[in-house]
Amino acid sequence: MADDVAPGDGDVSKSTPETEPAEVSRKDRETEAIAAELDSVAAEPESTAVEEDKREERVAVGADADEPDPADGDAEDYDEEAAPAKSRMSHVRLATIAGLVAVVALAGLTGWLGFNAYKSYKAEEQRKLFLQVGRQGALNLTTIDWQHAETDVQRVLDSSTGTFYDDFQNRAAPFVEVVKQAQSKSVGSISEAGLESESENGAQVLVAVTVNTTNAGAPEQQPRSWRMRISVEKVGGDAKVSNVEFVP
């Protein structure tokens, strides 16, 4: 009997060592699984912190706070929203440029119209001056009173220039003497006047004059009508009579 029990005890003692390694292996696997799970849990806050650091870094270098993060998968949506914004900016820029061009063109047109209006005004003023000097020259020549003949003759000289001034000055003294001897008095009136021609420095003025003349001891004379072509010339900022012709 002793021989039979001994082998049985030996089998029991051999089975114990075979079961212990299997149990240890299972525990090791469970321990490794728990450690891996703990590592993954510990890594999640670190990953989140890294993402936060990256986001703060983009804000620090000037990234728009509202700009979507490409890592979130919204980059494509952001590009689609940015395209209309750029298009609107282009339209605004084009409208601004067009407005500036219109303002410049309008200013140029206004300046051109203003300059032409000024030139027209100056030309009209010059025509009026030439006509007025021609009319007054005709009146000065046809209005002479023997009682103040010297003054009337001086008025003719003051409104004259050029060769006409020289000729009339040479004849002024004899003319005054004749007027005084005859006690002549003539009064002229303008019937009609107009510019025959005009240049930058002068004009030809046609004047129709009616003259009433009386002499001491002579019967009353009928009014006489004369037509004169009076040449007017610019002298500085004024104009004077430079020639007188009697025309039919």
C-alpha cells in the first residue's frame, strides 16, 4: 500500500507547480491591461493641453480668434466664407476707384467750362469797351461849343492815340480859332453804332451821327447825318481812337 500512495502524492506535488505559472500569467496580463488603460487616461489631458497651447500660439501671432481651426475639419467651410468677403471687397474697391475717376472728370469739366465762361466774359467786355470808345469818339468830334472850345478839343485829344492824335493836335489851334470867330455850336447825337470788325488789340466801329449846328448871325441849319468809321486801339487797360473816316 505504501508503494501505491507514494506515487499519488508525487502526482499531487507535480500538479501544483504546473497551475501556478498559468495563474501568474493571467494576473500579469490583467496588470498590463490596467496599466495601459491608465496610460491612455493620463495621455488625454496632455493631448488636450498641447492642442490648447497650439491654439494660444496661433492667437499670439495674430491669427483671427474667429478663424476656424483647420484641425477641426472646418478649413473648407472657412475658405467658402472668405471668398464672398474678398469679392465684396473687390466690388467696394472698384466702386471707390470709379467714384474718384468721376470726381476728377467732373472737376476737369467744371474747370474747362469755367475757363471758357471767363474767356467769353472777357471777350464780351472788350467788345463793349471798343463800342463805347467809338461812340464817345464820334460824340467828342461832333459836339463843340465856341464858349469852351479849348476844353472840347482837349477832350478829343485825351481820347485819341497814334496818327489821329498827332494830326488833330497840329490842327487844334486853328480849329479853335475858327469856331470862336463863327461862334459856332454843334451838338451830335448817336443814331446807331456797331462793331464792323474786331481783333485782339482793336476794332472798327461804324457810327451814325446826327449833328445840329448853329452859327451866330446865320440862319438855322438843318440837322446833318454823318457816318463814321472809327478805329479803336487798345492802350494798356484802356482803348482810344486811332483813326476816323467819313463814309457814305
